[in-house]
Amino acid sequence: MSNVLDVQPMHGDAVNIRESDDVPARGPKYLEALSSLPEHLQPIYRAMVEEYKFHALSRYGRAWVAYDVIADLVRSGWRPGPSA
């Protein structure tokens, strides 16, 4: 069974993307990486995960996300740019 995601990227129109069940939207790896961040950085992490997931699905048809790498990027200073 698959889930349909309504994805609203920061740069464009919303799209519907089918996500397979083997890619949990909020699985243990996501939650572990999220909880490793201070509370004030967690919204930035969530935004980057959604943006990365959108691009991975658009480009490769899969939503493979290295949540720990995204957490490291947020921790080291990544912040979203201005909306286009």
C-alpha cells in the first residue's frame, strides 16, 4: 500500500507524490535525528527534510533521506534561503 503526499516545496507549486510504505515519513531514524537537535533547531530540520524529500522524489522517484546528515547540516548552520 502507498501513501500520497501533498508536498509544498519552498520554490514552487504543490505536487502529489506517491510514497512507498518502505519509506516511513516519521520513522525511528527521523525521530532520532530530530531529538538530537535543540528544540529551536527542530523546525529548521523539519523544513529541510521536507525540501530534501521533495527534490529526491522529483529527481529519483524515491524519498531516501539521510536524516542524521540533515541534522548535522542544521547543527552546523544551514538555514533556509528566501522564498523564490
